[in-house]
Amino acid sequence: MTEPTAPSTVDPARALRDEIRAGRHTTVTTGLAPGYLQANLVILPADWAEEFASFCAANPKPCPLIARSEPGDPTLPGLGSGIDVRSDLPRYRVFRDGVAATEETDIAALWRDDLVAFALGCSYSFEAALLEAGVPIRHIEQGKKVCTYLTGLDTIPAGRFHGRMVVSMRNFTVANAIRAIEITSRYPRVHGAPIHFGDSSAIGIADIDKPEFGGEPDIRPGEVPLFWACGVTPQTVIEAAKPPFCITHKAGHMLVTDRLNEEFRQA
């Protein structure tokens, strides 16, 4: 007689990181490990770190800083036990002098003693809150990446860092748009309320049907597009500031932490 299998004690976030670290999951993390905070990632040399921290403080909507490592330390203990930013994201972008040079699934060979990792809040967290409230999100229903656009909105410069803001777009009926604004406003550390809704040209988006990043939009009659500040913004800023070396997440390929989304909800 076969012995019953003991229930797993590994939480979904850690189980997903294990799959990523082993190279078995190299695609997007949209909708995975529901309820757990996901984070954008920026890794910079220590001599650029203070300026980037100041940039985040000046631009909390697109760059809500939730954790920072010590120089040379690839762990983020405040976000989870055993997290290693060198291996725990499905895919990374490596920038040299502001130019995206390569994509990697593991950056251990690129790690240096002077590197500092920054984790920034991610809109995947407020998406979980929307779904829990019964607000449908079409790109998740269709299994696509969220539509993401480069805007004409300038960020607030800090030191050598400057550039334009990137936004993510989700479209809803008018009633659900109102609910989405109310719900996401309670999560300021994961981008919070949208920065704009309606006419995309008002924020410098040339063609709403052609996002620079992510999936293709599916906006239906009677629906309203809502635009949130996005954690891809640092990547456009890196291109403008041109640090000699930088590593980020690839859009949609996030660090899944052990923290719960509800820990970041304001009453």
C-alpha cells in the first residue's frame, strides 16, 4: 500500500523561486504566487547607489523603494529568507554604458563586491487586490503581459539620474475603473493610484495601440484606459544616465518575495 504524501510546507513564493533558481521557470511571473509581493529590480555599482536612492525618493510613484542591499550582498532579508538576487528572477537585462547588452537567466558570474540591489514595488501586487475584489483584468485573462508605454512625462532628476516615465495600462468599464482607482490608491508602495486615465496623448503616448513594452491592448467600446506609473521607468532612466554597469529585471519577470501584499495595504 502506498504511503500518503505529506503536505508541502513550502510556501508558493519560495517554491516559485526554487523553480526559477533551478532554471525550470524562465518566463513572466504574472499571476503566480497569488498574494505575495513581487518586486522590480535595479542593481548598480555602489558609487551610483546613493544617487539612485535619491531618485527613488524624488519619484515614489514609478520607483517605490521597498528594500536595498548592502554593497556586495545579493540577499534581501527584509523581503524573504534565502532570497538571492543573482538567481531568483526568471530573466535579467544587463546594461553597459546605458545600452542593454544581454539578457541572462542567472547573473552570478557578473556579480561584484561593489554592487547594490534595489527592490521596487510592482503593480502585480495591486492586480491581486483588484482580482480579489472581483475587478477583471483582461491581460491576465488572455495570458498576456500588461501593456507598457514610454510617456512624455519627465521624472524628477536626482544627481546623474533623469529620464521619462513609463506607465502600464489596464482598461475597464467605467464602473470598474472607479473601483480600480479606489482599490489601488490603498497600495502606494506598489505604485498606488493611476496617474492618468482617458486620452493617452495627454501624457505623450504616441499610439495606444503600439506599446513599447508588453502585450497588445484590447480596449473595447465603453471602456476606459487607466495608466499607472511603472517600475520599468528605471530602465529608461538607466539608458539616459548611462552608468557603466547596471542589471535590471526584464519587464514582467519579477522577484517574488515572501512578503504578503496585504502588508503593504493602507487602511
